[in-house]
Amino acid sequence: MDTAVQKKGTMAKSELTRREMKEAEVRARTLLRSRHFFNKFLLAIRKAGLVGEELNALVLFIVVVSRLLSRPLNAFVKGHSSGGKNWLVTRVLRLMPKSAVAEITSASDKAWNYSGSDFRHRVVYVQEQNEAAGTIDPIRLFISEGKVIRMVVGFENGRRVTKKYVARGPVAAISTTTKNRLKIDDETRHISIWVDESPEQTHNIVKMYTKKRDGLSHDELRVWRTVQLLLEKKTGTEVIFPKWFSEVEDRLFVKDLSVRRYYPAFVEACRTVCLIRSFQRHRKLSNHGQLEVEFADFAITALIFDPVFVESLHLGKGTGEATRRDVEAIFAKKKRPVQAKDLARYLRISLDQAYSKLSCAARVGVIRRVNKPEKGNRKLFLATPRPRFVPDPEELFKELQDFKDIVRFVHPITGEWIIYRRERD
């Protein structure tokens, strides 16, 4: 009797699980078909506990999905200790199935090689990249070669034998670090993003700490993890570019050698966004089973990644770049040029320190004085406009020939509809 009851209970639980999985798949497909998909993702990670960091979260989400490509993206999340680097990463990875993530806190040289194919199309997450985390050089091989090979000499039945161990990729690697610049071999293989360390962000985090939050339910987590499982079914799908994409290359910022490594990353990000948006009802595979990047895919990728690459290209300005960001933030709040006392209050530093920071930033050209240097005039500053990495999508659209007259898509952060129109003569 007890056995029959137990068997019946197991069957009921199994049926419930199947029903839950089916419901999760339906809801996940609905999410992927939504024009507001990226906005809904941001809502989900806010519920998961993230404050601000919308742009960085979108970058990491696209890095995560890129694991399904033959050449995935890789990212460093940089910032000072206690800045929230690992919290940002874990909020994004929480929406992933456990099977898709390999988290590494320490590893020996040999550990990577005996792992078999466990890393294939997975996210490898290395917390706080430093010497204490063990060797991470194998990640470079995963990224560049797609595998790590180790030859081991041993003995079997008294005979000397050589065994070959292969750990296979590709992987999407995410690492956090307190260093602003790393070894060149690492920098050239990763996108770098910096957590928001502004006083406003600190204030927002503090305010949220005591507020009651519901968090993501088990059902919501199941749906977002199912989103990843549905995307995994498209692993290996070829994503191609239309002829008009050559216009992007012709208008690319090329005055820095770093572009040679950033542009391939931008291309793979376009492919990833195309893959994510391929579930929308109007999207179809070609006769050869390929997906083609749409203009909206490019525009969304540009909105997310152009600020990231522009930031990286201008970090050579040193500490002046941080002052530039502060001046931008103050101007956005006060809607007027910035003077030393504004910066002093914003950073809670002395007036002399504020003058010194502004002078240094002005010397390297990341900010500019906007009033004449007359006697008695307070020095007023604005951030110097920086060149884009890729062309502005709206301007590019208007210049394209033999192209449709309108493009509509939803802004990935604001959720507003963006419409590009071109008037025909």
C-alpha cells in the first residue's frame, strides 16, 4: 500500500514537473519574441538585486549568449574592491542554467586539462583574477585555439606510455579584477567594462539596501533559464552580414590600433544580438539555414557597445578620464558648465584637489574650458566630445542607398520606440 502511494506521488510530481517545464518554455518563447526583450531582462535583474549598471548588465548578457558562437566574446569587469563587480556578474549568471556556467575560484595547471569537454559553449567565470586564483593562462588558449592540450607521460603495466588530454571550448570567459590594465595578451582577448563608482550610484545602493524586495520567484528563474536553453538549440547557426554592412567598416574609427581587436568583438556582438532577436515572428532562416543581421540588430548593438569601446579607447588619458566622467555626471544633473566647487561637493574633496583634477583633465584634453579667461571669471568646464567607435546608426541609415525607408526597434535600455526614416525625392 505504501509502495503504491509512493509510486503515485512520484508520478504526480513528474507530471507536475513536465507541466512546469512546458509552461516555462511557452513563457520563454514569448519573452524572446518580444520587441522589449532587453528591457524585460533589465527588469528581471533589478528584481534579482542589481542597482543601476544597466549598460554593463546588457554587455554581460550578450557575452553570455555569445558562448553559442564559434568565436564567443570575453569580458573583464573592472573596478575597485567593494565596487560590486562580482555582484554584477552573479546577477546576470543567476539567470543561466547551472550547466552553462563553470565558476572557477582557483585552479592548478593540470585541472583544466583533465576536464574533458566540460567547457564547450559554456561561460567560464573567474572571480578576482590574480595570482591567488591560480593559473588562468589556459583561458587564453581556449579563446584563441578553442582547446587546451596536455601530453602526460606515465607507466601502465610496466611500460612507458604517453596520454593526450584535451579540454575543449569554445568558451565565453568573464573575469573580475581590481586592475585597470592587465597583461596585453589578456587585454587583447577581452572587452573591458568598468562598474559605476560614482557617489550617485553609492547613494542608490545604500537606499535600496533597507527596502523590501520580492526578488525573482522560482518560476521566473525557470523561465529565464529556459530562454538560454532555447537559445542553445540555435548553437551552430551561421549568422551572415548583408552588403550594406561594409558601410559600417568604411566609417569606423581607425585612429587607434586597439580597433583591430575591438572591431571583431563588435562583429560577434552583432551576431549574438541577431541570434537573440531571431525568435521574433518576422525573422526567417535563409534557404541555406542562415540568419542575416538586420539594421535593427546593428543599431541595438551600437547603442550597447559603442560607449564601451569608446571608453576603452580613451583610457590612455589616465586619471583625467575619471574627471571627465565626473564632469559629465555633474552637467547631466545641474544642466550647466562645471566649476571646481561643483566637483569638490560631488567628490567630497577639498577645493584645491578639485582645481588640480580639473587642470589635469584640461591639459590632456578630456575636458575644455567654456568661458573666457578674464579676471574674476570662475573657470567653467564641459566634457570634450569623443569620436564614436562605429557610425551613428540613424545617420548611417539616412545615407544608405537602395534600402527600405523606415526602421523601427525598441531602445534596449529606455524601452522607447526608435524610428529611423528616410525621405525619398
